Amino acid sequence: MIDLYTFATPNGRKVSIMLEELGLPYTVHLVDISDDHQFREEFLKISPNNKIPAIVDHENGISLMESGAILLYLAEKTGQLMPKDETGRWQVIQWLMFQMGGLGPMLGQVHHFLRFNPGISEYAEQRYRNEALRMLGVMDRQLGKHDYLAGEYSIADIAAWPWVSRFEWQQIDLNDFPNVKRWYLDIAARPAVQRGYKVPTGLGNIPLPDD
């Protein structure tokens, strides 16, 4: 059994989607970051960076923070959603790092300035939105050549998809990125994604772009 400590954020949804895709049993522990639960002493013991998500795998006692590390761990634990060949494996890791180091942080800044603090800094709004658009363009070109970011459906897609799912918060029209839109809708139709998206509260429907 795996304990999942999470909240309804893109990073949190990465792991719940992954667990649903793998069919692993897990128990959900809500960490309400809107009420600073991530700073509680008991959670600090599990996640030294005070960030969700985090997991504890009771099969072997491994405790992990950082969504990218958790995805890699679960892929290696099960032998799923990660290619066996070296070339394919590094393609997946490459696109996972693209999300972890670029797409997620940039879109997070777009949320911060456009949705939660509009008008505070026109420079920041433009800077982060322009970089978000650039990175979606990178994805669109890649997805014009492949069905998924690294060829086959993998943890790279599971990492990126929840961030793209907040396109409305980012004031981005996915119709401007037709290959990203096709990829987004294909993944949104997966039953495991639909289940994982609603963790931990059981609420919320996947946003769908206009036709």
C-alpha cells in the first residue's frame, strides 16, 4: 500500500494519475496547502521541502517528495510507462526534465501573475506568458511528429498534461496549438486520467477546450 499526500494541483495530479494508470493500491491524505497544512511538522518529516505531492511506499519503507522523482520511482517499481531500451528511456527522461525544469515553473508563474495577482506587474505577466507560449510551441512541434512527447504514452506525458489542463488559468487558447490540443484530448479521455484528476477531493471536471 502506498500513502499519497496531495492536493488538487498539477503536481499533485501527476502522481494520482500515475497511480491510477498503474492500478496500484493507495491511500489518499489531503494536505490542504490553502491552509498551510504543508508546513505541519508531521508532513515535514515526509517532505523536507514542505511541498506536495509526497508518497510513502510501505512495501519497502521508501518515502519520496518531488513529483518527477515519484514518477520515475513508480515507473521503475512497476516496469510500466517507461521504455526498456536506452534510447527510449532517455527520450522520456528528457521530456520529463522539460516539464520539471521549464513547463511547470513557467506555467506556475503565469498562474501567479495572471490569475491571482493581475495588474501587479505587466512586465512579469508578459514575460511568463510569452515563455509559456514558446514552450507550448515546442510541444506542438514535437507532437506534430509523435503521438506523445517521447513517442509512446509515458511518464513524460503524465507530468506535462496536468499543467496544460490549466490552460484557462493561463489565458491560453489550445486551438492555437492543434497538436497539443489533440494530445490533451486523447489523454483526457483515458479513464485513469479522469479518476486521477479528481484526487483528493472527488470533485472537479477536466477542463475541455472550445472546438
